[in-house]
Amino acid sequence: MTDPSTEAPPVADEKTLTRRLEEEGEIAADYLEELLDIADLDGDIDIDVDHARAAVAIVAEGSAGRDLKRLVGADGEVLDALQELTRLAVQARTGERSRLMLDIAGYRAARRVALAEVAREAVARVQETGAPVSLEAMNPFERKVVHDVVAAAGLVSDSEGEEPDRHVVIHPAEVASS
């Protein structure tokens, strides 16, 4: 028989966490709406909770979607900066550090698909050769996507190096047991 007092708090904590993440999303949405107004750009803001993080996306169709790509920048650099600014805006209102993820014009979603494919190809090489495979330098979001794919395949991965040259190295599963 389980103690009911040990079961109730996780549910309450989960509800509290969900409410906090939804609040982060709302604060971020307000901040980003102001940004879009200042930049004179059109876009809709979608708020979600994904993997215990607030997830906010700015989306638009047609020419408005093309205009939003200016907020992504080369290799997502502007998007990364806007994500940090949005996290700071949330922190200023809540007093707590935010791990909010921002996507603009589907850039991160498309990047996630492409990175998952790169990771699957690297996993296949490691499985075929038994030798570690190093990938190109990636930002934290990109490395997380790769680590997740590698873990799902039953292999081991590490991040090595210093920013901006930090990269993922994928190892055969035997490395974990040595």
C-alpha cells in the first residue's frame, strides 16, 4: 500500500510547474508582441509547454512569414539573441530564470528535423565502425537535439570543446559500461 501523502505533492507540483510555464509563455508573448509592433512585422504567437519548458513560436504565412525570417538571422543567430532577451524579460517579471524556447518562422522546428537526420547518420557510422564520430560545432539547442537522438539509439554522446566550437562526440554503447 502506498502512502497517499507521497503521491499528492508530485501532482500538485506538476500543476504548479505547468501554471508557471504557462505564465512564462504569456509574459514572453506580451514581450514579443511589443517587439513585432516596434519592428512593424506581422505574426501570430503560439504558446505551449514542451519537455518541461515554455515554448513560444512566432508564425506567419506568405510574405509575412518571409519577413519574420529577418528575426532568425544567419544560422539562427538573431533568433538565439531574441530568445535570450525574451528569457530576460520573463525573469524580470517572475524573478526566476527561464528556460523558454523560442521559434520563429519554423526555423527551430526545421533545424530539429535536419539535426535528427545528421545524428541518425552519425549513429549509423558509429554502429558500423565502432569508432567515435565528432560532429560540427553546435549551439546548446542543437547539441540537445543530437544527444536525444543518440540516447534513443542506445549510444552515448558527450559535448566537448569550448564555445563557440563546442561539439558532440558520439561513442559506441560499450563506452558507457567501461
